[in-house]
Amino acid sequence: MEIQFKRCLCIHSTSQAVEIILQHLLYSRAIIPQPVANLLKNESQNRVFCEKYGEIRNILRMILRASNSQRVLEFVILFGASPNSAKEIYRIPLKFCDIHEATESCSNENCGELSAREKRDVFTALIQSTSPASLSPLSSTSKVFLFVRVTEKLPNQIENLEHDDSFEMPDEAFCLKRKIYTEILWIKHRCSEDKEMNQSISDSNEGIWLRFMFFLNKLPS
């Protein structure tokens, strides 16, 4: 599916789009019984989830910095018992123009956080384009694993993010054989080139896989 923006997205606004996609998938696939925003409001009742989700946000911000804009290739969300026995795989290819590489702050005219309308548009596109009802319910023991693929080692060490030599993205034939549902969620904007993004996906095991060193458990309803 495609999520369309009418402007060039900087790496900071892209981070927000990635987080919205993650929030939608967690709720639509019944990993969490309420939207993320509701769980965060009741932190005392959802302490473990809130702590882990806060760490995810922190790692995303550390990865998606302007200095890493030409290193980050894609973000991957896996549902299953383990990364190597996934039931569902959601891939988010990422592409930024060179202008966002120079500084850590958003200074270009296209830089800036997503507007309230843009956030609503992302949620609407996800709701209209994904069909969780057509998928089998995930088991109560399902977990959520997060990966990011980069061209090279990141310059700064990020806590709870480690190089994972053992992980490989399964090819289409393997997914069909094992009945693994896969979906690519394209964040399309003025600076993203279809040819380059398609090439990045086809070369899915080129580069380095980095793994978030914790996972999210399915919460009871």
C-alpha cells in the first residue's frame, strides 16, 4: 500500500509516519486492546508496555537523524513467536533526498513535523488499505519484533539496538510456502523515487540488519 504526501518529507517527519504505522498495526492486529495513546495515558496500569514503547520511540529518534538519512534503508515489523518464525511481516522502505543529510535540525523549507491533517491522512490511508479482518487472529503468545536495515554501521552506538547477523528477510517463495503474510508500506513523497525504493526492497539482504533488543508481548483483551 502507498501513503502519499504532497511535500518532501524530512527524516524527522518520516519518523512520525513510521510510528503511526506501528501504532496502527499494534492495534489493528490486536496486539494491544486499546490505541497506543490510551495506554500511554494510563501508564500506571500499563507500565511494562509504556516503558518498552517509550524505548522504541527513543531508538527511532536516534536512528532517524539527519546524519543517518543516507544510511537507513527500511524499517521492519514482525509478528510471531520469534524473528525466524514470523507469521506477518510489514516492511517500510525509506528514502530521503540529499538536502536532509547536512544538519541535525530541520532548516529546509520542507522540513517540519507532520501536521495534524497529515497525521489523520496517514491513519485514514492505513484503515482504508489494510484488511486485518482477512487475516487469522494472532495467538496469545505472539510477539512483535522490530528491525532496521542500514547500508553501513551507524556512527553512534544506540542502546538496545544491535547488529544481527542471523536475520535474513525471507524471499517470496519461502513466504508462500510457510504462509507468511507480507506487506510493503510505501511512504511516498516528492523526494522518493519508485525505482530506487523498488531496488532497495529487491536487494533486501544487502546492508546490515539491526535488531531492537527487546520485543512487545500481546496484551490481554
